[in-house]
Amino acid sequence: MTRREFVREATAIFVAGVSFSSGYHIAEQNTIPVALVGCGGRGTGAAANALSTKGPTKLVAMADVFEDRLQSSLNHLKQMFPKQVDVPPERQFLGFDAYKKAIDCVAPGGVVILATPPAFRPIHLEYAVAKGCHVFAEKSFAVDAPGIRRVLKAGEEAKKKNLKIATGLHMRHYLPLEEAVARIHDGIIGEIVVCWAYRMHGPVGMRPRRKDESELAHQIRNFHCFTWLNGGFIVDWLIHNLDVCCWVKGDWVIWAQGQGGRQQRKEPDQLFDHYAVEFSFPDGARLFAQGRHMVNCWNFWGCIVHGTKGSAILGEGIQQPRIYKSWKQEPKDLIWQYEGPPCDAYQREMDLLFEAIREDKPYNEIERSAMANMVGILGRMAAESGQLITWEQAMNSNLELAPGLEDLTMDSEPPVKPDAEGKYPVAVPGFTKVF
């Protein structure tokens, strides 16, 4: 018997008869138990994808800091998968330590979906790996360099334990994009000289404060609006297309300089409503990233890549990637576009994870995902400071946006607070310190 056959058989025996710490007992052979940590829209969607994979799966535990979010997610998933959702009150966990209780319900050997605001991802990933769980970690994976280093270390520990880790950079598993990138890597447009990553659309909303809601709860419900929770617009929203450009180029960037600010935005949060960042690859090729969320402006969501022999339009936001023999992207110069079957990248990324678990295939996406995340963090640091910052400077930074998250409770004060006018601190290029 090979090692892989042994692990597969042992996993089947384990799953067939294990009683988890919560008292939950899997009776059906090969059923993979799932715990959901973070019950918002993306977490609920990821759980639905997990329950739609081949082979028996069951959602057995859920965790969130908000009961209404947990109940809404639970009710939605029960309607979709009435036979695969078994989360009684004793396995519904609330609070900042709820993740531990939910993970313990499926440890070791189960799957944990991590879909809270990104600030908490390093903490939750470390615990899941320590408990011997496979993980689906939604993007983003950290908000600062110390968090990225923790994520990378947890990824290495997962490899040692033969745990499977998938990440939410779903465009890596979008078949049309995979085929386009493969053709580019085969040389169809020559050497890559410049890439553009865009995320240009309407404003990001901010929910009004609920009656009797604490400052911390208000910020977490609006995590897209606070840098300590989401890493900033360029990390939270542009990460996919930054990753796509680096994937196409086959390399990571070495420095960045940029700018950003607030021209239209009236919400009293921390978000820049526009970013523009120039990155350099080691060979001198450039990556330009533009992010904007304003009204009455030109909108575009995708990537444009120029090579020495042509160009391509692809990335998140582009359903049908296209390759041209010129830089103008005119119809007469089209040399390839995807004509294959449709692909649901959200489902495919989960299918591949569960296939790897059932067949004991090597599967760990942490390193490249953390690197893509760090590209966004580098861009934010450059834009918010107004300085040219190298990869080494950013990666070695010890500045934590929210230190001490392990000790957070619902009664804690958040890392940032509003002033007397209800406005939150906003980065000012030339004055904001990022180290």
C-alpha cells in the first residue's frame, strides 16, 4: 500500500466513525464535515459551493460575531441543502472566540471555511492548521506585512501536516482565463512589457449605524470601509487583477509608487475613492493598477496586457478573454477568444479542494496567494505614504494595523475611532507613516 492509499483509507475510516468534540457524530462513510467561520454573503456562498461538491458533505458548525448574520446564513443554507445542514443551537457559536469552537467541531480532518473580515484571517488560519483541518480561506488573507508573515508560516505548517489549503483567488480556476494565460505563457503575444489592472465602478456603500450598536460592531459590519479590517480598497477589491497580472508575467513586483485620495466620497470612513499605483517587475516591465469607486465616471473591470507581439484583455470582470496581434485590441486583429464551456470559478475552486482531500493530492495555495495579497499591501503603502517603497521594505515592516486582535471582545475599543464630527482618520500622502 502506498502512502497516498494509506492516507486515503485512513481518512475514510476516520470520517466514517469519528465523534467530534462537540458530540457530533458522522455516520455516513466518506462524509466530510464542514465548519463555517464568518457567515456573511461570501461565507454563505462558499459554504453552498462546499456542499455542492462531489461526494457527501455536511455543514455541522457555524461561527460569527453577529447572531443575525449567522441565522440568516443558516436559514438560507437550510433551504438550499436541507439534508446537508445539521447545525443545531449547540453548534452555533457567537463572539470573537467562536471560531475556535466551530473549528473544534470538525477537527481533525474536517474542512473549515474562513470568511470573516481579512484582519482575522491569520489568527483563524493558524488555529485551523494547528487543529489539523483542511481550509478554504477567502481573500484577502491579511491586512499588513506581519499578518502576511503569519499566513506564510501557517501555510508551511499545513504542508508538513499534509493539510489541503485553498484560497479565494477564484480567477486562478476560471477555465477561460487559465487557457488564455497558458497561451500567453506559450508566447502568443511575445514578452510581456506592461500590464494594467483595473477596478473602476460606482461607490462602495456604508451602512448606517444601528440603534445601540457599539463602535466596534459598527466598523465590523462595514469592514469594507476600514483599513484595519480590509486592508484598503486596493487590497480588498483589486487583489484578483493584481494577481492575474503577476500570474501572466510569471513574476512578482519589486517596488511601487503611487497616489490616492478622496475626491467624491462623503461617507466618514477611511476609504480612498481612487488609487493609482505603478509597480515594477524585476526585468523593468511595469504593472499599473487603477482603482476607483465614484459616480459618473468611466467604468472598467479587468486587465490589459501588452507583449512584444500583441496584447490581451482578461482578468476578473472579463468573462471572455481575448488575445490580439496588435496593441489596439481591434476586432480585425483578434487571434483568439475563449469558446469553451462555461465555468463557475467559485464552484471549481471548491471542487478542486475537495477532490484533493478525497484523493490525497498535494494542494496548498497559500504562498502565491499571500504574495498576491502583499502586492496589494505594497501598493497601499506606497499610495498612502506618497513614497517609493521596495518589496523588501514592505515585507519586513512590523507595523500592525490592529495589534492584539486575539484578545478582542465585543466590549473592546476598535483600533480607530471617529473624531468629534464622526469622521475617521484618513491617510495623507507625504505625512502618513507606513513603517
